[in-house]
Amino acid sequence: MAVYLVETVVTGGYLALLFWVNHIGMPALHPDHGLSVVEQQVGCTRNVRIPPALDFVFGGLNFQIEHHLLPGCPSMRLRQVRAIVRPLCHAHSIPYREESFGQAVRSVSCHISRVARVARTPVAGTE
């Protein structure tokens, strides 16, 4: 039981970190905004720049944009797919967000701080 609990906590924390740096703080896009599927998938996530030797740490999910566009693509090929997707996004004026791991963590922290400030702000008429 102890091994299961430790593995669950470690794996859960690790997966949460991977999800947070790729998604938290990104704009919420709704299908009714008239965006194409590609614009929705690229617009709600960011890639995390890390050295190629560390791709295995993220399991390829540092290429979250490519993962969203081609979910069946093997993770070891996502770096190659990025070389195709990034120029296409720029050519079609689709925002392609890519940050270093540190920048992504800062973006997440800033977003959480903004949400916390809004949550602490009293709503007019409820004081």
C-alpha cells in the first residue's frame, strides 16, 4: 500500500507539473468564437523549450502544440513535427507560444497570483 501511495503522489505531482506549464495561464478559447480547430488547439497551449537530451523527461509533452494537433504522433517525432508546424502557424498568423521552462513556471505563477487577487477583491454591493 505504501509503494502504491508514494508512486501515486510522485506520478500525480509530476503529471500535474507537466500539465501546468503547458496549459495554465493560456487564454480560454471557446468554439463559438469562430476559430478553426487548429487555432483553438494552438491557442490554448504553449510549448516548453528544453534541451533535446531532456525530451524524455517531458515524454514529448514539451511539444504540447504538436501533441494537440497530432495526438497519435509518437512523442519521439514531435520535435521533427515542430519544424513543420511552427512555420505554418507563423505563415497563417496563428500565435505559436513557446517558452523556456523557467518562463513557463513564471507565467503559471503570475496567472495564479492574478486569479488570487481577483478572488480576494470584494464584489460591489456585498461588503
